[in-house]
Amino acid sequence: MTPTELATRRGRGERLVVLDVREDDELLLAALEDVVHVPLGELVGRVEELDPAAETVVVCHHGIRSARAAGFLASRGFERVWNLAGGIDRWSLEVDSSLPRY
């Protein structure tokens, strides 16, 4: 899913779980509102906290870690899981330039 698609869908009020798999210190630099935060290294042990029936968009810095996380979730039965293409960096470039790039 592209950042523009995510912004459009959130703007329409669609119920999407945005799962941020970055580390704590990265969230202090730049973060989207209303996300579920589970660092990638904790995802295996915390997957039960997530709803496999929910439409889930996974976010990281550039989209690499989130692609891995989305693949893991899909292997665990999540049927509606998306990777945010280009991550929070692309979000800053295309959707919200006030969000700092790092």
C-alpha cells in the first residue's frame, strides 16, 4: 500500500490497524498518529496481541522491516495485511512533509 492510499483510506475513516515495527527511539524521531507499536524483534512473541481478522498496514522506516513483518503475519493467518511501501520516509515525502525524515 502506498502512503497516499493509506492517507486516503484513513481520511475516509476506514478502520485500519497501523502496526509500526520500528524501535522505540525511531518513534521519538517521527511517528504516525494512532498506531500499534510492536518492534520487529518482539513481533513473534507478541503476535497474539494482534487481530488476524483486522486489516493491518505494517510500517517501518523504509519498508524493508515492515515487509518482513507483513510476510510473517501472513504466514500466521493474517489475510488482510499490507506493507507501507517506502515506509515512514516515503510518508514524509508524499503525505506529510512536517514529519521529520531521518
